[in-house]
Amino acid sequence: MKRALITGITGQDGAYLAELLLSKGYEVHGIKRRSSLFNTDRIDHLYQDLHEQHVRFRLHYGDLSDATNLIRIVQEVQPDEIYNLGAMSHVKVSFDMPEYTADVDGVGTLRLLEAIRILGLSAKTRIYQASTSELYGLVQEVPQRETTPFYPRSPYAVAKLYAYWITVNYREAYGLYACNGILFNHESPRRGETFVTRKITRAAARIALGLQAKLYLGNLDSKRDWGHAKDYVEAMWRMLQQDQPRDYVIATGVTTQVREFVRLAFAELGIELNFSGEGVAEVGHVVACHNPDFQVATGKIVVAVDPAYFRPTEVELLIGDPTRAQTELDWHPTYDLPALVSDMVQSDLRLFQRDAVLVEAGHSVLNYHDE
Ligand code: NDP
Ligand code: GDR
């Protein structure tokens, strides 16, 4: 039985990857951070009673900022494969916490590589590093592929640049089986609530149900190559099953503006939107509501721009070329953008239908923090 260790197991990708590896018969170990509240929502369904025999899913307390803790966990687990998914992963927040982001996203990767080396596991343990399309930043070439020069545009991307190169260096210097997956944006119903797609799908559902009046967003012009996280964790696993380690771009090859994602999300609920105005004065208003279940007035402004969500430096255009992954890993995405949007919107609609029932019965529901 193969043994895997996943950092960031409580995140979107960690949860899908843990499911995938368990379905393949792996013993799965994950690192979770201590928190004052439960932080394992995304993986609670995988929990196995530790008192039972043959438990294949275990969590360890740890943090990428803590080298001794990482060494102890790697020593205990003796993993065949490590997936380093843990990170302060929010680009905008990285401008507020640049030093922490460098420590966890950059040096954290080094700590894990060093743990493998110090413990003499270089020949046994394969490692996947969660690299990112944010490395491409300011457009140098379109579409972006493995050979496209990097030009990071945020503290997050600069930290991930260090992690990318230290992974390459350990592969070359110590013969480690180490791969960078340069993944373009991937989303799902489990996506963190403050990333733009999930913020949109949650708001669309809540506006349709009368639970929220308006959605405030930042830059509506930027373009992203959005895929489904379920497809992308399959690529991570495939990267670690090859004869030779290599770095791969994982993307759909299709790019879409944020504005268009908004339109598609509302359309999934039968609400037709139009955008007018420019810059911070741009708004999205309802042209028609075709769904008799929802009462959203024609002409109502449901989307507005708030410059608070703009970034000091923006990544305007990402579109990936996944040819290498297609040919060498036989990896092909199964979700296109409409299928992704539908999955996310329908899931959020089910989620907030419960809130709508409570409101109708006179109860109050959570007000969400500014996202
Ligand atoms: P999430 O933000 O959903 O999950 C991040 C995970 O990292 C969480 O489990 C989080 O724990 C954990 N984490 C945060 N800080 C630390 C720390 N100091 N020590 C240990 N763990 C920590 O991210 P995704 O699942 O979306 O992404 C997974 C990885 O892939 C990240 O490294 C991200 O940067 C990268 N990536 C993501 C892409 C995407 O589009 N999703 C694209 C390309 C790369 P907690 O739950 O406690 O916060
Ligand atoms: P990104 O994802 O920065 O690409 O990083 P995010 O969803 O945060 O932003 C995508 C684009 O949407 C614009 N935008 C907004 N973004 C957020 N979060 N909130 C808003 O209100 C909003 N309005 C417009 C952004 O400016 C940006 O252009 C994600 C993360 O998962 C990283 O960890 C990962 O490495 C990259 O994807 C690939």
C-alpha cells in the first residue's frame, strides 16, 4: 500500500486529492493547522475512527513555518509521495501579509525538501510542488507554457517563484523525484469563499433567493483560464507516476473575463444580466428574470465595482497551453466552463435554500463578512 502525505489537506485541492488517493488504495496522511474552530469541513466525510483497525486516513497537527514539526511528521509517516499544497493562497491578501506569505509559500517548500533530504528519503519519497500560473504574471507570451518566462506580480507569486526554483534545484542537486505542477485557476463547490468564482456563485444564489442585495467586485476585465479542481488533482497524481520527474502546465486552454463568469453564473439561475458604465462606475443590472421561483426585479442593479478589491499590481490575462500534460500524462480536463459554473451555482443554491427556509420561518441567518 502506498503512503501519501498532503500538506494543505483541509483546503479545496487537499480534499479532492485525499478522496482520489483513498479511492486508489493509498494510506493518506494530512497536515492540519491548529485552529480555535473546527477547520476540517472539507474532509470530515473522510474521517475514520482511529480506534478501528486498518485506518487509511490520518491527520497530524503541523505548519509549514515549523521545520522540526515537518521533519518529525515526515519521519513518522515515511511517505512514498508528498503533495505540498499548503499555502497562504490568496493573491490579494499576500499584499497585506508579504513576509508571512514568503515564509510559508516560499521557505515552507524548502523546509519540506530539507526534511526529505535530512531523513535520507531522497531515493524513496517523491514530491509534488503546487506551483501556479501566477508565476507568469505580466504577459510575456500567449498561451503560457512550461518555457514561457516568469514575471510574478504579487508577494504570493514571488514566494511561489522561490518554491518553484528550489524544487527544480533539489531535483538537479540531489536527484529527488520532484515536480512542479504549474496549475492555472481551478475552482469547485469547495472553493474558498473569497476567491472570485465562489464569491460570484454564492452571491448569485443569495441574490436569487432574496438573501443579498448586491455583489461588489474588483477588476471585471481580468481573464482567467478556469478549470475544475477534480480534474486538476488527477494531474497532480499522474505527475508523480512517471519514469522521470518533470514540470507541467495544467490548464484548459480557454480564457474568460470575470464579467463573463458573472453573467454565466446568473444565467444558470435564469437571471439575465447586462453591464453598463465604465471603471468604478460599472454596474450589472437585471435584464429579465426567466425563473418563476425567483423574484428579482428587472432593472435592479445587482453587481457593482468596489476599488477596495483592486490589487496594486494585477495579472490581466492567463491562458495555458496544456500540450505537454496531454501528450506525456494523457491528462485531459472533463469539465468545461459552463459545466464548472453549473456545478458551483447549483451547489450554492442548495446551500442557501436552507437559509431561505430559516428566514421564512422568522430566524436570522449569518451575515457574511466583507469578501
Ligand atoms: P486553499 O486556500 O483552499 O488551501 C490552502 C491550504 O493550505 C489549507 O489547507 C490551509 O489550511 C493550508 N495552509 C495555509 N497556511 C498554512 C501553513 N502555514 N502551514 C500549513 N498549511 C497551511 O488552496 P487550494 O486548495 O485552492 O490550493 C492548493 C495549493 O495550490 C496552494 O498552494 C495554492 O497556492 C496552489 N494553487 C492553487 C490554484 C487554484 O486555482 N486553486 C492554482 C495554482 C496553485 P487552513 O484550512 O487551516 O487555512
Ligand atoms: P487569483 O484568483 O488571484 O487568480 O489566484 P482570484 O479568484 O482571487 O482572482 C481572479 C481575478 O478576479 C479578479 N477579481 C476579484 N478577485 C477576488 N478574489 N475578489 C473580488 O472581489 C474580485 N473582483 C475581481 C482579481 O483581481 C483577479 O484578476 C488564484 C489562487 O487560487 C492562487 O492561489 C492561484 O495560484 C491562482 O489562482 C492560479
